[in-house]
Amino acid sequence: ELVMDLARDEPRPAHEAERVARLQRGLRAYAFLRDQHGERVAALRTRIEEFARDLEAEGMTLAQLSRSYPAAVVLRFAAREGLSILLGLPLALIGMILHAIPYRLTAAVVRLMNRTDEEEATDKIAAGFLFFPLAWIAEGFMVYALGGGRMLAVFLVTLVPSGFFALAWRERLHRAGREGLAFARYAADPGRPRRLAARHRELAAELAELLRLAPDA
């Protein structure tokens, strides 16, 4: 993803066929450069990986490198996100509670299988299709036994929406935390993002220069 961002000067493809064609050109260019300029490609790859690790260690994203953090903007962001997170907490908790058991079971089973990342993604889908419906059925019986048909109807109506809302709420919480950490680091050392941004521009320029050596890049 970082390499794709470094080469982001090209406009985004409008259609899937164009995206696939661009990806194929990129793979051909990489194969050519690896064969003809292997040492230079390896050195650039090492620098990109180091930059990615440093960026992750700073808790920042590429988009944040070009941002400034005026106090008024930070206060508005904190007020808006804080209020949204606080108001959404009850429904998010409902979604987490309803889906906690199948989520944990799926994660535990996939972890025990010790597979590659690609296989793990497939295993999560397969395990989810098994554990989530079973858990929902068991929870439905419990709700009906405790509250009757009306409570079961409420459970069924809120089951799926609450799950999606919980995921969105957690993502919003994570994003707010990430932005807060970026602001804290920026406040502690305003020059740090600028130094990372300078490295990013250097890598982008070197990558563009390297790509010009490849035919049909």
C-alpha cells in the first residue's frame, strides 16, 4: 500500500479493467527492474520498509504527515468525536455483547489453526458462518425464555444493525485515538512530521526515477 501511495501521481483508474491492467503493468515493471537493477530495487525496498516501520512506530499515517493541528481545529474535532462516541456507546455495547461469543470463538479457532494470512482470512469467514448463526440461535432461545415473544422480536430487529454499529463505533474510537496520538506527537515535536514527510517525498522521487527505467511502466 505504501508503494502504491508513493506512485500516487497517476490518476485513479475509473474501471476495474483499467485497474487490473495497471496492476499488470506494475508487475511487469517490477520483474524487469528486479532483473536489470536488482541491487537498486532491493535498496529502495529496504528504505521503504524502514520508512513504513518508522511511520507505524510514530502512530501516524501518510495522510497525517501533511496536516497541521491548530488548536481550534483540534478542539472542534475532540468535541465532535467525543460526543459521537459517548452517544453511541449504549448501542455499541449492545452490539458487542450480542456478538462477543461468536467473535471470540472464531478468533480462537482460527488462531489454533496457525495458517498463513491468506488462509486465515478464508478460515475466519468459514468459522464465522458456523459460529455466528449458532450463537444467535442460542441467544434467541435465551431471550425468548427470559422475555417472551416481544423481547425476541426486539432482539431479532437489533441483532444485525447493532453488530454493524459496534464495528463502526470501534473504528471511530480507533480513528479518534489515532488522531489524538498524532496531535500529541506533533505538539511534542512539530518537526517530526515534517521530517517524515521529507523522507516520503525522497522515496517517491526515487521510485519515480526507477520506474522510468522500465518499459511500459
